[in-house]
Amino acid sequence: MSSVATPSRVEPATSTTRVPWQAKYLLLALIWGSSFLLMKVGLRTMAPLQISGLRIFAGTATLLALLAVTGGRLPREPRVWGHLAVSGVFLTALPFSLFAAGEERVSSALAGIGNATTPLAAVFFALALLPSDRLSRRKLAAVVIGFVGVVVIMQPWASAGRPDLLGFGMTLVAGACYGLGWTYNRRFLGQADLGGLSMPTALLVVGSVLMVPVVLVWWLFHRASYAAPWAGHLDTTHGGTLLPLVCVLALGVVGTGLAYMLQFDVVRGAGATVSTTVTYLIPVVSVILGVVVLRESLAWPQLLGAAIVLLSAVVIGLPDRRRRLAS
């Protein structure tokens, strides 16, 4: 996920568990940072849409079970579900599929770096969807610098050694989807959050409904290679199909289902501002795991560009001076 869910109506509160929010914060960064590694392993025997579909289905089942255990309920208003249908496209089905498809062409480390562009995209979408937001000079400069970082990563001046532009472009669009999706949620669903796991569960339910026809249509065009929508292909270089399947299930249950629960706990324990900073740690984890576990490598322009993008994201996340003075 590699996304950051920030509920707009959940106020910081004392944690009801003995586990400090700092531990959950670090665990969340590790879970979402490792999601790119899990997708890369899943691609050994599964197609990108199979990975995103199974991820969403497993995450939905997990949150529905947790919602039932905690006594929560799903939203009931048709208007809310209509907005959730839009959010489900940009927060589940589309970015999950794009990240998996992008990783067919680029490393998991580079895909994690693409996720770091979410705050940059959110700035632009906030201008269109949130009239109260203003683009300060600092944020504008940070966005421009972040764009420069993306250009450095893509190395358009080089004819060899640069990353696959289509693959990396998919990860950039996926990261932008998160920026649009959460901004849309803040604009249209900010007053509809029932608290707890209600909204994230509903979001994944919508994502599951969206993915069913998508996976079926995809399979109709690939029946020669896949015996069934859920059937993978044989991994002839790394062994059997069990490890990729386990990785994708872990991506759904832990990286999509349980991660939402952890995110909400961090928001309640430390506030929404602190919780969003986990975005800055996700690329670091993805790069470390990609290099250490999968023996991936990044050229110096990619590392330099990643540092520039992360710096701009941190600057964008800093509170405005006027807001600090007002508080």
C-alpha cells in the first residue's frame, strides 16, 4: 500500500491498548514498505490484476471480520456509497493494479520511490477539491523541486541505464491516485466517517466489487495462458507457486487489512499530522528490502532523485507558518 489513510474526523485519543503508537507507526512503515517486495515475488506466478484482486479480496475479508468482532457497522447512506465508489477506484483498484503492473518492468525499490510522490500530487488535487486550501510559495517550490527529482530518476538525457519509463510512470500514476483519492475523501466523506473500521472496510468492499468484473474481463482475453481467473502460471526459475501465493495473501491480510487498523490507531494516538509522515519511511524500507532480499540495484541518479523527492515531500508536510501562529 502502499497508501496513507488519514481519517478526517478521528481525533487523537489515548490508546486503548498497551502497545505504544510509536511501535505501531514503525510497524506500519515496515508493512507498507515491504508491500513492493511482496508484489515482486507474487509476479513470479501471478499477473498484476490477479495480485491486486487477491490483495483487495483478502484485505476485505480481514476487515469485515475485524468489523464484526469490534461491533462496528458499514455506512448506510446511498450518497456515502456513491462517493466510496469513486474513492475505491483511486485508493484500491487502480493504484494496486498499477503498482503491480509497474513492477513487471521496474524494481520493487524503484516502485517504492514512485509511491513517495503521493504528497506532491495531493497538493494539486487539494487546490481543485478543497477551496479552503491555498498553495503557499513554500509548497509550490517543494512541488517544483519534487518534479525535478522525478526527472532525475527517469534520466531522459541517458539512452542506456535509465529505468523503464512506462513501468516507472505506472508507479507515479499509482502514487498520484492516492493523492487524489484521499483528497476526494476529505472533501466529500469528511463528515460521513463513523469511526473505527467502518470507512476503510467499506472502501475495500467497494474495491472488491470493482475488481470482480475487471479480473473476469482480463481473464477472458488471457484464457490461453491462465486456466482460471485465480490460476497462476508455473514459476520455472524460482520454484513452485506456494511462496508467491503466500506473499500476495500476506499483502492482502497484513498489508491491506491489518495496516488500516494500525493506521487508525496511530491517528488516535498521535494525530493525523504525525501519522502521514509514515509516507517518508515507505521508500526507505522498499529500497532496503529490494537491495538486500532481491539483490536489486539502483543507479546514483535514482538514489539522488529519490532523496530530492523525499525532501520535497517532507517540506510539503510541514505545517504552514500562519497555521502554527494561529494555534
